[in-house]
Amino acid sequence: MLAYHLNEQTGIVELRPRGPLEAHDFASLGLMVDSYVEEHGHLRGVLLELEHVPEYDDWQALSAHLKFLRRHLPHIRRVALVTDNPWLEPLPDVLRLFTPLIVQRFPTDRRGDAFVWIAAAGAH
């Protein structure tokens, strides 16, 4: 399950996996993001809170995630990874190898700094 919230004033989407990710998580998230991007052109960014590496309910969920990324990455300016998990610390460097995203990791006690960093991406 993926909990998410779009702050329409800032153009920042907050994502929090709360169990195995399912295909319908990305379908509903995609509808929300599509609607916002249609009106504003892009998102300032995504604040992704991860306690551990997310699991997928099945292959359809993984496929839906990859399709979501392919469709929406061009409309995202920054991604803040908020985690204290040492296994996830290298994730921003890995993502930079495969995407043009600007990604930065923040410890959980600096979540507010992550939000400010994304907001600094400029007006939406």
C-alpha cells in the first residue's frame, strides 16, 4: 500500500509506502499527478519517506511502478529521499545513474529540510 498526498500549493507529492506496493497504488497516484501536471506543467518534487526497501505485491505492481516512472519522471524536478536506513543511503547516487532527476537524501529528523529543499526548485 502506498500512502500519498499532493500539496497543491507547493506542488510537492509526499509518498509513504505502508506495506507491499500494489498496481492500483500507481494507477490512483497517476491520476492525481496527471491532473496536477495538466494544470501546472510539472511537480516541484516528491518527498519519499522510506523505512526499508519497498516490496511489491506481484509483478503487475512492479510493472505499474515502472510505467508510472516512465510517464511522470519528465514532470518532476526534485526527489527528496527521507530515511535513516543505511541500506538506502546510496539510492540517490544509483537513481542519478538512470534518471536526470535531482535526488538528495535526508535523515528522518530533517524531513522539514527536505521539504524546503524541494520547494527551492522554483515556482510551479
